[in-house]
Amino acid sequence: MSVIQKILSLNIALILCATLYSFIYQSPFILKLFSLMACGFLAEILIVYIQKQKLRYYGLGSAFLAGVLTCSLPPTMPSYMILFGIIFSVCIIKPFLPRFRIFLNGVIVGRLFLMMLFPEETTKWGYAIDGIASATPLEFYKFYDKPWEIITWSKILFGPIDGSWIIEDGFKFCNFVPGSPGSNIPFILIIIGIVFSLKGISNWRTSVAYALSFSVINMIFGYNPIYNILTASSLFCMVFLFSDPYSTPRTNIGKWIFGIIIGVINGCIREWGFLEVPYTEAIVFAILFANLIMPLVNKLIIPSKAQ
């Protein structure tokens, strides 16, 4: 499969996830997504024009970057704020950092940039009704030992997930919202991930390594590994972020190492926290750290002819 076909497939899959989210939860979101993806494409055209380079098909890559970033953030976050992250990634991170041999995932850097500029809006998922607000199925785990007894597995997989539940003899409530638009229907992400793996679009080695290492860490800390894989952003990242050719290792062994590093760091930050940042953003730091050590992994592991 050619590069352009892979980029098109990723964009179509992302739009499918966003369309389902819009149909189930918020109809206007799909318009927001298309407008910001168009901004990503136009930003790519602008930076290529300034640098006097040929556009080729990479404009679709920037549109995809903008779309993934939008789908990873709270749906209520204003578009103009997200646009800051898109411009920063497309116009600064993507064209200039590789010159210094630094290869970072543009979506992750854009999200980290937004976390620093707009920390409240980037992590503001829900509001408390009476003392407790739960942003995603993952956060609900912190308040209730077995959340699947309240939210059935079928709802976790297929949705819709929303509403409020009474906890502790009617004295506390939990206002529950589905989470980021890109990760609210795990079943769809599983199907897309399998198809992408079979077609060679996604990197199944990194995804499997991440799932195994992350599950082991969760079991060590006493959490349900299946629940934690299905909720929050794990599946979304496995499908749309782990196969970025610019910020992931070249070799098959390196891809396994890359996934293990992300799984271990993500699980540990979710348990212990990091720099007072909400633990639900743990995978941002996990992927960023793995990106930073990727050049070392590429240097230490010599590709074999089979790879």
C-alpha cells in the first residue's frame, strides 16, 4: 500500500470515529473537526510556500494531525484554542525539529503545548453535580471499585455512555461524560486496528507490546487490565499514533521496545502522577519520552535484512 493510500485510510477512519461520536453525542462536532482539519491542511500549504518546497501529499498528513489532536481533546474546548496547537505542530515542530535530529509526534507535542497554554480547558471533561465529576470511564475507576457493575461492558464497548449515578447511600453523585471524541466507541477502534494491522497501515508490534506491558502494570497495581485498555485513550493511540513513521523506531525489535516503554510509563504515571498533571494525561508524557529515546533505540539496534 502506498503512502498516500495509508494517509487517506487514516483520515477516513478518523472521520468515521468522529461521525459516530457526533451522531451519538454532539452533532456539531463533525463540523468542528472538518474546519480544523482544513486549517491543518492550509497551515501545511503556508509553511511549504514560505520554505519554497513542493507540497506533495503531506498536506493530508497535517490535516490528519489536526484531526487527531481535535479528537483527543475535550469536545467543549474552543476551536481557536485547538488552532494554536495545530499551528504550533504543523508550522514549527513538523518542519524544524527534524533538522536537529529530534523526531516528536506532532499530535503529542501539540497537546502538550495546549496543556501549558490552556491547562483547564485541556483537562476539563465534566462538572460535579454534588462533589464528584468523572471525566472518562478511566476516572470513574478511581471513585468506584468495579465501574462495570454500573456501566455495563456493552455500553463501554458500544456506547452511549452518559448520565449520573448515585454513590454511597445517595449522598454523592457522579456526573459521567464519555471522554474524548476519538475514543468513545472502543469496538470501532478495535475493528479499525485489526483491519489496519492486516493491511500494513498500523504498527501491530508496538500496539501489542503496549497492550501487554500496560496490562501487566495495571495488574501489579490491582486494576482491571481489560477495563483500562478499553477506556480512556489507549485504543485511540494504538490505532492513530503508534505508527507515525517519523517518531517511531525503524526496526521490528525497536517497535517492540517502543511499545513496552509507553505501556510501562503510562501505567506508572497513572498510578503515581507526574508534575501534578492529571493522571489521565499520562500517555502524553509516555509517548513523548519514547519519542525522545527513539534515536538511541535506532542507533543501538541494527536493522536485519528481514526487516
